[in-house]
Amino acid sequence: MEDNNTIISVNDVSMRFNLAREKVDSLKEYIIRAVKGKLQYDEFWALNNVSFDVNKGDSVGLIGLNGSGKSTMLKVIAGVLKPTRGSVRVNGSVAPLIELGAGFDIDLTGRENVFLNGALLGRSRKMMQEVFDEIVEFSELREFMDVPVKNYSSGMLSRLAFSIATSGDADILIVDEVLSVGDFRFQEKCQERIHRMMDKGTTVLFVSHSIEQVEEICNKAVWLEGGKVRMKGDSKEICGIYKQSR
Amino acid sequence: MNTFIANFNRYKPLLNELVVRDVKTKYRRSVLGVLWTLLNPLLMMAVLSVVFSNLFKFDIDNYPLYLLAGQVVFNFFSSSTTMDMTTIIDNAPLIKKVYVPKYMFVLSRTVSSAINLMASFAALIIVMLCMRAQLHYTAILGVLPIMALVAFSLGIGLILASFAVKFRDIIHLYSVLTTVLMYMTPVIYPMSSLPRIIRYIVRINPLTSILEMFRGFMIYGVMPDIFTTLMTVIPSAVVLALGFRVFYKNQDNFILYV
């Protein structure tokens, strides 16, 4: 065991994707190609020997251009993707801010979706009942809780999704480009909430193209480039260099 | 194994929510709501038993009941496996975003199908009462072959779900396959009407044994013979274990194909 302060440790993680030259998704084609020996793939390494540690209470920004592997990294940490090589160790519960309520069932009401979404994050009905009022309060959707979410606007959906994900006390919060939702007033409210969670000791992993937001929220930063770590360290410093490099 | 159980317990609420969602959304906006779960098979059975009381007389006691029992078993198998097959594809947006034990999706569909199966089971008993058929005490044991059936279907469903992600044409192939399978199971005809060679083939179909056992308990009040019992228990257990194995071996790759 490493010291107890490390909440996420990413060890030498590499992630390979096989890009099929031609998409083969039917059995017939697969067999024909396998017989002819024509099953070829282009290998693509989205992540290459990435290592970093995150300490408890840190808020880490992942920065980099499009295609640098930020989202892949988050997915590996969230346990959605299994790395081809290397390992990720996470000591604590993860609350991923699933974008725009991917876990919603549009035929169910807001109320029912709160519990469904909570369950997807591994929380029991009882746990959700305790934070239910807080969720309703924060999302400002009190009078819409018994309306099927298919009648919600996209802003309402993302407000509800954000409120659910940030309710309860997860140890790690993963924020992937979601702060661009809702009006500016709600965005401010979201940032304020993230700050408040950080004060309570929640570790935050943050991905954004807005370097200002990263500087604002994070104290550490990891700069990814072409699937490799270009730099890691203090967020002010890294963001400064990153901005100059553009 | 211990981590498996711990993980299962953590996501048990999810299983609950998914099943409740399936049952709720199916009959949403209907006046009778969840009551349709029972009403639907009951009405179907009423129609079938009226039709088949006068038509197609095989040399069997109580042919309508014979047919209904066959349909309860076979319809569950075909609908639950067909639904299981596309679970991973249907839940792709979720699987890409958040970690959830993926078998939960398959399991939840099987469980909600099993709820429908229990409703059909109840409907069958109601029909039997209406037809003044003799209700044997062995009818309680009818849940045993049903349990084997659920395990068997879940195993097949897990295998289908893992392969359908990679090879989408299985979805189309399987609907043909279920039709073939239906005729290889004595759902509408009695075993005695078959030529000898075909009878052997039908006999080794595990669904045949499950169905025979179910009919024995429900309609005829007889205990199954050893062969039928073994052919019910062993394939169900093996297929269930195999299903989980295949699923676990492939699950890390699902995300690459959905």
C-alpha cells in the first residue's frame, strides 16, 4: 500500500483501440474475412504509459487538445474502460457527472428518474430519499418532479442530472465539460457547489477546454498530449505554459 | 467470488429500479395499468382455449391446457432471450458513461420477464379453474421447472447479449432460430405423434424436459421420471454457468462495439 493520502493512482496506463479498416459487424462478413485472412486492424494508442497520482482533497484538471486522451483517461478512472496495460487504483466512491442525464428514462417522471439515476451510481433508495429534497431544491424543479422527463427542456435535464450526481457525499467527482449547461446563473451555482464539495474534502477531476475554468477550480493539472503526459504539477504553472504554447 | 457478492449487493437497488421501470413503463398511460400483466395472458389464453377446444383435436386429454402450458413455457423462453439479446446495445449510452456491472441489465430483463411468467402462471391456473379441470396438489411444484427455465433462459440470454454486441446479424438470425426451436419442442403437438428419429432429437432439447415436467405437475399430477429430471436440472445449471462465463470473458470489449 502506498500512503493513505493517495486516492487515485494511475500506474503506467496504456489504452489501445483497434480501428477496423472496414467496419465488420456482421457474422457473415467476419467469417468470410477471417477465412481470407483479411481481418486487419489499425492499432491506435489513445493513452501511452500514463502515470499520475491524485491526493485526497486535490482538484485536478486534465488539459490538452482534442484527441489528447482526456476523456479516455476519465473513462478508465471511472471504470468504464479497462486499460490494455497498467492499472488504476481508486480508493473511494466515484460520482461521474454523466453528461446530460444519460441514465434518464424519458418515460419516467423526474421523481422516478432521481431514484433510477441514484441506483446507477450504486446508491440505495434509502440514501436517495435522504437527499431527495436537497436535489429538488438545488435543481429548482419542484413543480416538475411528477412530469415525465421527456417533457423537460435540455436545461432542466442537465440541472436535474447535475443535482443528482453532486448529491450525497462521493469521494471523487468527475466533471467532464458539463459546466457549459444551463444559464449563467445556474453555471455559477454549479461552480459554487463544486467549490463547496472541495471544501468538504471531495476530490475533483475536471476536464474542460476552458483553461480559465481549470485555473479557477483546480490546484493541480495534468497536461496530456497525444496520449502521453506532457507535464504535471501545479495548475497555475501548467496552465500558464499551456496558454503560451498555443 | 466475495467481491462478486459485495458488488451485487451494492447494485441490488439498481436491479430493483430497472425491473420496476420495465414493469411500469410497459403499461403506462393505460387505465388498468399493471393489471394488464395478468389480463394480457389471460385473454390470450381464453381465445386460444375456445379455438382449440373445437379445432385440431389431437389425441390428448385436455388439449387446450396442453397447448397453454406449452405456450407459457415457450413464450417465456423466446421473449426473455430475445429481449436479453439487445440489452447491451440498448443500454450503450449508459455503458459508455458510468460503471455498472453489465450483467445487471441482462438480469433485470430476465427478472421482469419472469414477473410476466408468474402472471401467465396465475392466468393458467385461473383458466384451469374456469374449465373445471382437476387442480392437482402437484401444481405447487410447477415453480420448480419454472426456476430451471428462468436459469436456462438467463444463461442463453447472457450468451446472446455478448455475441449480439459484436455480430448484429445474430438478432435477425435468432428470430428464425426460435421458430425452429418452437417446432422442436412439443408445444402444439404431442410427443407420440412424432416419427421415432425426430422424437429422439426433440427429446434431447432441454426445453422439452422442462415443459414435460411442467405439464406433468400442472395438468396431469404426475412426477417426472429420472431422465426428464436430469435433463431439466443439468442443462439449466450448465447453461447458466456458461452464460456468465462467456459474458465475463467478453464484457470488457462491449464498449468497443456499441
